Amino acid sequence: MPESRGSVAALLRAAAPDELVEVADGFIRTRLGGARTDVLVADYRISGLWPVLGESHPAHGPLAETSAAVRCFGSQRSVVEQLAAGGVRLHLPVTAWGERIGVLVTDFAATPDGELVDEVGLVADELAVALRAADRDTDRYRRARRRERLTMAAEMQWDLLPGRGQTHPAYRLAGQLEPAYTVGGDHFDWALTDDRLTVTVLNGYGAGLAASLLTAVTVNAMRNARRSGGSLVEQAELASDTVFAEHRGTRHVATLLVEVDLPTGRVRVVDAGSPRALLMRGQQVELLRLDQQLPLGMFADTRYEAQEFKLEPDDRLVVVSDGVYTAAPGGRAPYGESALARAIRRTRLQPATEAVGTVMRELRAYHEHADLEDDAVIVCLDWDGMKLDTAGSGVRRIEPDRTG
């Protein structure tokens, strides 16, 4: 282990959760010869990068601008910028397990060599993990991320999210939620355990705080079943029974549950309502024709069945909520009829983390940049599959396992 990594990791572990950026700044100044240091964090809408240490920084600003910080955040690579007053500004991604937190920005008197860039990169890596861990113990970084006040419903939804990105040797995963500051019931969740990736997308019934509470109950019921070792079908059924017991069928949650077996690329799906899944294979984008079953919580003792298909290397699976697929602002044709597929095709050269933002921007443009008429969720899974046996594909029904 490089000396700097061990040193900065120990310092970050010993620091108070709200002083992590100051610790990284002090380490870079005293150990690595840097000058001004800050972390620019991405806001909830992923529309800009904003400083933690002060109200402003020369590198902060909207992602729409073509700046060195924006290039670093988008490419996830280091970027060195020459400063007009002399010296250079080094930008490094602050990312943990695929969750893009922001950019570490440090000024140096002279262009750093490769070894120094690597040393600062180690600081950025350790800081990313520390920031993820500290996020439950301080409000400081969340306050830096928000550009306006969240509604109570949105506050609950963001607290419930697993993150906004995840990477693995077999896949890259990203999700985005809009309208970021007023979202009500729509949501996504994911978890990786024992070579199985589970992803869910929910269309919460209703609006505002009531919808957010309903979604929270549903997500936690599915998590409870999943963490107890329950199958995908059992997760759907426990959540449905829980919602019905609470609301007696007056409220329900349309949900798509997806489970990917990483060694084989096999995907099991329970379609319990209106979220839609689209598969991009090569240049073709097709809506997966799944057997749509009852939304969770509509009736007592509802039983579900799973279907199965197989991912191939370089496939992109996109799951969207009704707020994306059926959006028809001003009486226009629903966004999912053709505009969504065009937007997905335009993202084929972008990583999943950039693709969800592109599709969401296309959706806002479809609304002529007015407020979205409904909550919108986009989740994008890019499948690598280099280790997989690619023989066979197609959708077939899997009977639910009722044993035990």
C-alpha cells in the first residue's frame, strides 16, 4: 500500500464526519505540495458541481458548461488545466463503487508528474469512500448538493435511494429521479448480493407525502424479503400483502422487479404494473413484452410469476416509470412511443451514468423545459458479460417456487 494512501485513510477515519474535506485539503497541502483544494459535489439533479468548503470556487458551475471539472466528472478521468495566472489545476473524480460524488480540485505551482497525480488520486479515492460512509452522520454534504429546498416527500425519497450509480466487473448501473426537489412516489432500488443483482422500479400511487409513505412501505417490505433470502416472487408477494394489509386495496404500487444472475446473465423479471423495460442490442431498441400482472397491494393474497430472458455482452437494459413512458405534455404523442427509443439510441456511446442524464434531459425538452407532469425514474444497466456463456436467449415463463 502506498504510504499516502495509508496515511490519508487513517486521518479520514479519525476525523469528524463533517470535516473530511478539510482533512483532505490539509493532507494535500502539507504532504503533496498542493495549494487551494476543494471538493465539488454533484447536485441532486446532476446539473452542476458545487463546492463544499466555500460558497464559490473558480471551477464550480453547471454541467452544461464545457469546463475541466465537467470533463473530469463525465469521463471519470483526471484533467489538468493550465491557469492564466500561472500554475495548474488538477481535477480528479471522487467516486466510490460507481457512485459519482463529485470532483477533487487542487492547484499546483507546476504541472504534476504521473506519480503525483496518482498520489492525489489515492486521496480522492479514500475521500470518496469516507464521504459515502459519513453521509448518514452529517448534513453538510447533502446541503452542498441541494440547490433549492426539497419537499418533505422528496426528502424521504432521496433518503430511501441506494445511490445513483454502481459498478461491477460484469455491469455498470445508474439511476436518476425527477423532479429532484419535489418527487413524490416514483422510486428505484438495487442491491448486489452473492452474484445476484436485484433492481426494482416503482410507480408510487398518488402524489406528495402520501405517495412517498406508500413507496417507503413497499421498498422496505421488498428489502425485508430480499434480506431474509426470499426469491424475487416472494419479494413481490410480501410487499403486496403488506400494502394491502395497510390500505385494503385503496392504494397500490406498480412495480417492476428485476434480478440478474451475474455468472450466467440470466434475468428474472416480475412485472407488477406499469414500469417499462427496454433492451438496446446493437442499434435496435425494443420494448420487452412482459406479462403484466397486478400492481402490488391491489388485492389480498395476490400471487406472482416470474419470466426469464438472457442478456448478451454489450446489451443495455433501460427501465423507466410511467412518468417517462406515458408522458404526453400538451397532448403530444406519449414519449415512449418513439422519442424514448431515439433518446436511448443517442446514448449508445455514453456510459450508464451519463445516459440516464441524457434521457432525462431529452424528456424535459419534450416537455418544452416546463415542469414534468409526473414523477420520472430512469435506471440504466450496461451489461459486460465477458465471463458469460452467451448461448440462448428469449423470454420464457418461470413457475413460482411454492416449496417451503
